[in-house]
Amino acid sequence: MNRALPIVLAVALFMENMDSTVISTSLPAIARDIGTSPIALKLALTAYLVSVAIFIPVSGWMADRYGAKNVFRSAIAVFVLGSIACAFSNSLGQFVGARFLQGMGGAMMTPIARLVLVRTTSKTELVNAMALLTIPGLIGPFVGPPVGGFITTYFSWHWIFLINVPIGIAGIFFAGRIMPDMPGHKGGRIDGVGFVMAGLAASGLVFGLSMISLPVLPTWVGIAATLTGAISAVLYIRHAKRHPAPILDLKLFRNPVFRKAITGGTLFRFGIGAIPFLLPLFFQLVFGLTPFQSGLLTFASAGGALLMKFLAPKLLRLGGFRTVQMTAALVGGALVVANGFFTTTTPHLVIIVVLLFAGFFRSLFFTSTNALVFAEIDNKDAGQATAINAAMQQIAVAMGVAIAGSILEFAPFFTGAPLGHETFTIAFVMVGMLSMAAFIPFLTLDRAAGSDMSGHRRRLPPAADPVAQQPPVV
């Protein structure tokens, strides 16, 4: 395996994931400078997610048509231009537009990075490659808040976006040197109707769910957008069944391994997607910590993600995808539940250890799932698989945040207590149980699924083992 390739791809993804979370602690400072409120500025966060949701479905077609290397480098350039526009924004409208431009680039980077790995890496090395690629995506949400707080406090919020310029230029340069040439091919015309339907479905769900969980616009706006997204999804499913080359080919779901990987990954993200939202609030509102202090605690999860990189291939070789996925889902979900039982008297060392193991199992699950998605997918369908996987991830994370936000908003009405420790405990328990439910799709997964990737070989009983039946050599 060319280890330089996943590292180059991972740097771009780290930039994207860091940027999407680093501004969360800087919203008050940005709002003051551009003359708006922090609550209104949350529209900028949502604009990024909506843009990603719109353009992810077309990422596979773009890579196949114009070449994955060309599109990936162009995506970094668009992301950098959006970063510059964010830094020089002077109004809410300008900032929202700049974040939307960033999202256009971000929508292409993640799925195309996975596509490049799948098409250039042998199945036996794919787990290692995915581990290198997955880690930045897991570290970013936890490193972002303390880094954003530090830059805003000691420098200026503008540097949150301007530091992407040299990183992006380096990414474009090294991607040009290290990424293999993957020329596109002139195929059929793009499924324009399908692109509109899929974009409305994904963006409607992401925007609607985000608005329901954030008090930026009236609740009915979020509900209407969510319904629009759901209706568009139904219409797209009908359209895809009739179209000879749909923008997202849902026939891939006929493959049971692909279907179980997507379903299990979506369920797990329902719970895990809420953690970057819940944990900082929990530490700040209940523990009374500053954003920087809470960020230092949550950073422990990144340590667990790094540790996973070294152990994931060995664990998959020993247990196979089925055992590893079920274990990671159950233990990872249980550790989410454990967050709700932290108290102000819990030693920080205990919290750090729990978050360390949580980061490990979370990273183990995602690395394994992202590899399993491609276990039985033909190379020609890899672009479709990456786009579907990325779109489902965005929707699942938005759903997780919406669930967590709704619990925090409505739980006090049922408990009779104000927003506090009890409410957060309920939220952590519920989202943790959602993550634990991800083990269900893998119950019926073939034990040999993905064995070419994991290297796991189940021992057969002597009667079924052809080697054991051979007479001894004398």
C-alpha cells in the first residue's frame, strides 16, 4: 500500500472536518464583527451541511466523468476559496454564502477520497488505508472547539479560515504528485431529474432536522423542510427504479453486505452524531467548564481514534467484520450512555479514560464499516457506493443532532426539572441506545463477509476441513 496516498487524502479531510466544528466556539466573536447574533449565525453552519447534502449525490458521476484526481484537487481549491470568502465576510448573507461555497468543495472531498482508495488499494490493504483516512474525520470534531477557542481568544477569528489557505495549497500540490492519474470517461448524460430529486431529499432532511434542533427559524420551517426531503426521497426511489443510469443507483442495496453496512452505520451515527453537540454543552452547562476546558477533555476521544489505527487490522483478522462490528456497536453505545452518569465529582482522569475508550470503539466501528461497504462492490460501482455512503452519513449525523436537541428541549416538560444533569442523562441514554441498536443488522451478516479485506478465516471442523482429511505424509 502506498501510505503517502491516504495521508494526503486525510489531510484534506482533516481540514474539512476541523473547519466544520472549529467555528462553533467562535460564533459570538464572528457575530459581533459582522453585526448579527450568534443564533442567527447558526444558519451559516446549516448552510454548509445543506451544500454538502446537495452536491454529494453528484460526486460519483463527477469523478467518473472528469477523473477522480482532477475533481479532488478542484474540490480543495473550491474549499479554500470558500475559506477566504468566510474570512472577508462583513454580513450574515456574505458569511452564509461563503459557507455554502465551502460545502460545495467539502461535498466532493470525502466521497472521492474514499473512491480513490478503493480503486487504488488492494482489498487486503483497504482496512489499513481506511484507518488512516478515517482518523482525521474523528479527530476534527473534538479538536475543533479548543483550537477555535484558542485562535479566537489569542489571535482573531479570521485565522480560523485563513489557515486553510496554505494547507489547501499543499494538499493540491501533493495530491498532484502522489495521486495516480485516474482519467475520466465520456459516458451518458447526467441524470438531471434524479440530481434535483436526490439533492432536495438530502438537503431537505439535513436542513429540516437541523432547524428542528436549533432555535434559528420557526419550528414549522424545519418540519416543512423535513417533509419536503422525505417526499423527495420517495419520489427519487420511484425515479431510480425506472431510470437506466440514475445519479444514485439504489440497486446496490440488493447486495446484503452493502445494505447491512449502510444500515448499521446509519443507526450508529444517529447516536454518535449527537456527541459533539451534547458533550461540550454538558461540560459547560452542568460542570461549569469553559469551552477551552471542555475541549481539552473531549480531546481524549481523539487519542482513542489514533490507538485504533494500530489495532483495527489485527482485531478484524482475529474476529472478522461480523464480530468486530457487533462488539464495537454495543460497547461504543454503552460508553455513550456512560457519559450521562458523569458528575461534577467524577475525577477528570476517569472521564478521560472513558472518552479514550469511546473514541477507540467509535473509530473501530467507522473504519470497519467504511471498508465493509466496498467488500462485495464491483470497482465500476465504487463511485456510486461512495456517494450513497456519504449522503447517508450526512443525514444520519443531522438526525442525531436533531434527536439530541429535541430531547434537551422537551425532556424538562416531562421530568418537571429545568435543563440540567437529569436532562443530559436522558439524552445520553437514548442516543447511546440508538448506537447500540447498530449491532442488529450485523446479526445476520455472513461470518465470511469481507474476509478478503479482514484476512479472517474461520476454522472448519475436521469433517469439513479438506486439509484435515488428507492422510499424513510418511
